[in-house]
Amino acid sequence: MKKEKKIKKIYEMLNDPLIQEVLFNIFEGDERGFDIIYILLEKNETTEEEIAKELGVKLNVVRKLLYKLYDARLVDYKRWKDEDTNWYSYTWLPTLEKLPYVVRKKITELINDLEKKLEFEKNNIFFYCPKCNIRFTFDESMDYNFECPSCGNMLQQFDNREIIKDLEEQIKFLKDELKNNPYLKNL
């Protein structure tokens, strides 16, 4: 019964938009990663060949996604040697109870990256070329004599207040999610 509750909670977590977004980034945009997670939850233990057959995709696609999940510590494997072929085979197991910790870590890293970008935006003056749409810091602009190195046009001052506002909103949103998301707030 306890195992059924645990699996039910994992399925609930997988419906959370923030958790889906983090997983989507782990899969680098390949939505088949979700299918692999569901197969692992259903079977609890299976081989990459069985997953590939069930999904109707190439084995190397499944392996690539399993390794991404493994790198995120969301799956584990058992390795065994086939005595007939002398090849190693792998049986994959979900370790999705770690999912909230993985999501919290990824979101915290993202917040740190956004805070660095925000600091950079706040501490610099920018110029841009309206023709090439390239942005330069003040120091870079001085090095180029305020002329675009690509087209020679005069650089114009760039107002980055919208970028700063967007970064602040993203940081606030993510911090609020960490604080209020039911799967993340008590970690």
C-alpha cells in the first residue's frame, strides 16, 4: 500500500507545470522522456530494449534519454552480463522519489544564473546597432568608437529597463514557486 501511495504522489508531481518544465529541460526538449518515465513507473524495472520496443523508437534514443535521467539521478540501473553473448545488459529502475530535490536544485541554479544576469544588466550601460541589432557594453562601444564593427553605423544607447524588469519578475516567480509549490516547499 505504501508503494502505491508513493507512485500516486509521483504521478501527481508529474502533472505539476514547474516539474514538467524542469524535466523537459533535462530531456533537452525530447518529450519521449516523459514516456520513458511512465513506462518505468508502470513496470518498476525494465530493459532499454523493452522500452524501445514499447515506444517504437530506436534503442539509441532510449539510451540517450535514460542517460539524461541517470545524470539527473532520477533513474538507476543494474548491470548484468549475458553469458551467451558476453554483452552487458542493463535493467533500469525509477528513482523518482528524488524528483522534488532535483527540481529544487535546478530551480535554485536557474535563480542564481538569473541573478548574475540581473547584476550584469544593472551594472552596465549598453549601446546597440539599430541596423544589425547587436548590443554592446559601454566599454566595447568605446573600443569601437561607438561604431558598429559589422556595418559601421553609429551605436545608440540601449535602454535595458525592460530586461531588468523581466529578470526581476522571473526571479520573483521562481522564488515564489520554491516557497509555495506543494512538492518543493518542505524540502
